[in-house]
Amino acid sequence: MSTTQPAAEVANASRQAHVAAAAASDGAAVLDFGEIAGGELLVSTPCREVLRVVGESTLGRVDDYDRVNRTALLPTLRALLEANGHNESAAAVLGIHRHTLRTRVARIERILECSLTSAYVRAELLLALIVCEYPSRPAP
């Protein structure tokens, strides 16, 4: 279902209803559009596929590095992304010193060849993490 819309917005209401219907699991009740707020991109198959490719080509490198080197960079990246790029908050969640976090972030940036100071990069990586469902490993 869409959110309540004035008659002049029937096209927008139709789009919202379509997205809400696509978000419903097989056999489940159709959701209200407002119930999926913040997750609309994640219910779109084309968006999920793009994010999966992004995740496999970027996050996969971090995951491979973790496996080979017995590090916990992927959980560090997840904590940083979920903390909206705030180093101190991410360090607190991980139970590590902020300098340790900065060292890990620098390593992640070298692996990914990008800067995590960019909100756009962080947003794309967070969505890719969600879609790819990489397991969180505990930080050493």
C-alpha cells in the first residue's frame, strides 16, 4: 500500500504501492510503504544486483585479506559504516583504541583504493554490506 496521497499524486501513490508489494515476502501480507522507509533501495532487484556486484568486487577483497591475514577489517569497516564514519563511536563498539581503528581504516582504504571520508563511498559500501550479508567476525 502507498501512504495517503492527494488525488493529484496518484502516480506517486501507485509507485509506492508497487514498491511496497515487491517488498512483501512470498505469502506474506503486503506492506505499507511507510513500513519499509529507509529500505526501498534494498527491495529493488536491479538495485540489489548492482550492490551485490559492488560488494563482491570491493568487500570481497577485504574479506579475502581478513582470511589470509587473520585480521578483522570487515567487522571494523561495518562498525565504521554503522557509526556514520565516526571513528570514536566505531572504536567504542569494537572495544579498541581509536588509533587502532585509524590504522585499520587506513589499511582498508589501501585495499579498497578509496577514501572512507566520503559519505557517498560509505553509503554505497554499507548498502553493499547489507545486501551481501558478509558475516561479522569479532575484532581481535
